[in-house]
Amino acid sequence: MDIRFIILILFGLITCGGCGFKFGFADLQVAKSGKSLVVATTDYQTGALALLNLETRISNLNFSPIHSDALVRVYPGISDLFVINRLGGDNLQRISRSSGRTLKQIALGQWSNPQDMAVEGDYGYVSCLGKNALLKINLNNGNLIKNIDLSQFADSDGLPEANQMAWVNNNLWIQVQRLNQKAGFVPAGNSLVAILDTHFDIVTNSLELKATNPVSSFKPTDDGHLLIAEAGRVGSPSELDGGIELIDADNVKSLGFITTEKQLGGDLIDFECVSDLKCVAIVSKPQTELVVFDRSSGEVLKVLVKSTGVHLREVLMDKSEGLLYLADANPIQPSIRVFSVDDFEERTELKWKLKLPPFQMKLLEY
């Protein structure tokens, strides 16, 4: 259970009434450029996609209405955007990236609470906190193809809590959080990664993680390994029982932590490694901070940003431009802040001001 999701539970969720099809409205055409940033924004009552053109500096802060608890996804070879409308929305929303129109909504079942989708051809694999199976759906017509059983990984609440996924060595790697929802989403034994052979849609292997509650995406390293952040038991006071784990993907083997929450000083929310020497992480104390840490020792080198609340949500690196994007959900001035990867200086001239607080980001290539 990531801290961002806990925040949404605390504030309550209201289903987005504007997430359906839009008829009779003129298209808002987007100027084509090399790169844009699409941002899921929310004030916990309403949500919207913001589209930020990184080359023309033109923003559309109401590009498309979405649920108040939502994540945006982009996929190579697919021109449309996908939004995963989570708890209370319980659907997938397919959106035209040129106009912002909702093209299709795929209902996934009440309380399914979808978390991620991996795409293979015309099919989408959807992980859900509220189901003990991975859903395989036809993206063209929205039909459910099959439920892929994950119940072997369930904890005492009967659910495995499948979360983020990634394609690794032609298999689908699925984070299994194993959280006891009946006890407030506390970890129930170590979390793991389930490995799915999508030719036969069966789990062929699994890897137990060093800690509990994976909260970040799988992040590849330059040498072919994977990194993943595990937040452990979150809250106040924190147990500081998580860390950032290095995984040998070829041998399906953990190589241990590159840093721990005790070294970082707070519950992990997100991270990015900007080089072989340095990484950044968002931690919650519970006030959030963005820190730079040494990749070899795991020790904090510098605090870049201190927030006054649980405002820092996500970091995203644009390696080709040498820039780091920070989602700052301070309700007084919600924004996307930009830092140089080389010296970690803030590029205030590249800062984006938003209407709603940012929750999650993706880079778009045209």
C-alpha cells in the first residue's frame, strides 16, 4: 500500500462523473512536438489529465476528465492514452492523445481497484487490489478473455494485492504486495514478484523480496538489473523497515538493498537513479522530502526539497534531456518542478503551474 493511496483513503473518494464518453464537443487539438508530459492531477474529489508540451511550453490543464484516484499509462506503438481509474472508478479509460476525447471505458467490476496494465498486442493484463486474479482483456472490444489465478499468493484476507508490472525477458513480472486489507493494509509476510508466462498465461516462477510493500515501478539499470522500492509498514511513527532492492533479472535473484529507509530517514514513496553514482528518493517523515543519496553507500548526500506536508508524489527522469521532474502537490501552488540531473539545481524557468495537485506523470513521445 503506497502512501499516495493512503492519502486518498483518508480524504475519501468520489467517483468522477465526467469520465464517460464526451459527445458534441469540439476537439482540442494538440500541437505535435517531440515530447510532452502527461500528468494525472487530483484534489481527491475530481481529477483531470494535464498535458504539458515540453517544446512549445503550451499547457492544457483540463485535457481530459478522469477519476479522482487514477494513474496514466502510455504504451509503445499505441497512439492513445490509457487511464487506470482505481478505487471507486474501477475501470480503464482509453483517451485520444490528440483531442482528449474518451474513446472507450472498460468496466472491471465494482471494488476491483485496478492498479496497472501491461499490454501485449490487442490484449491488456490488469492487476487489481480487489481481485485474486490477473484480468486479461481485449482492448478493442473491452471483453474479458480470462481470469488468471493468483490466489496461491493471497494472504489471510484472500487477496494477493497484485500491483505494478513490467515486461522482463519476455515474461510479465507482477508485484504481489500481500497486504491484509481487513487490518488496514498492513503487510502480511514478505511481498514477492510473480513471473507470468503469457504464452500459456501461467505463473512459472516467483521471487520473494527482502522487504514488504513494493511501491515503485520496476526501474531498469544500465547493466540489465532492476530496482524496486519497498516501503514496508508505513504510517506515523514509521518502522523504517523498507529499502530499494536490486534484482538480478536474468537469474531471478535478489542482490540486496542499495539503501534502506533507515539510511534515508523516512518511508519510501518513489526514487530515480540518475547515474551509477547518485540517486534521488522521495521519503515521508511524514512530511515529504526529496533527497540525493550515494548509490554505493546508500547514505544521504543532500536534501533537495522539504515540503510542509505529504506533498511530494513522484519523480520522473528524462535521461535524454538530463532533467528530473518532481510532482509537488502542495495545494497552495501545485506544480511540476524541474531539476538538472548534473548538479541538482532547480530549473525554475521550466516549472509548470497546475490547477489541481499532480499525482503521477508519464513522458509522451510523438
